[in-house]
Amino acid sequence: MNVATAFLHAVEGREVADELRSELDRARREHRLRHAEAQMLAPDAVMAAASTANRHLGDLYGLLMRLDRTRRTRPCSKPCAPWRRAGSLRP
């Protein structure tokens, strides 16, 4: 989650480096591997909660990618759809 937070801050500051994109991709791959391993070992009740968390993390990853792409292709003078969604994720 630290990588996702760092990525969001970098996108907000328009300072996303390729290294940070690679780090986020690496964290996603590692999470998917751990989730796949858990599917083979964890009880059904645990996997139900883990699958929900996995879906939310996938949604977050997709949102971060859209935010990054939006910032790179066109600057937003007013909050565009991905940014409005990101705002709803904040505490």
C-alpha cells in the first residue's frame, strides 16, 4: 500500500518516474502471486475476505493507472472523473 500512496502523491505532483511505475507493477505482481498461493491454502471464509480485498486493490491499481495516463495526456484544470474517484478514496 505504501507504493500506491507514493504513486498517488507523485501523480498529484506530476512527478511519476518510470522507476515508480515499475515499483507499483512489481508490487501488483507480488500481491497477485501471494493471493494465488493463499487460494490454495486458506479456508473459504478467509478467501472470501481476501477476494474482496483483492478486487479493491485491483480497482485501486486501475484508478492509479488512469490518473497517471490522464496527467500525462492532458492536464485537468478542473477535477476529471479519475480524480473525483480518487478523492472519494481518501479518509
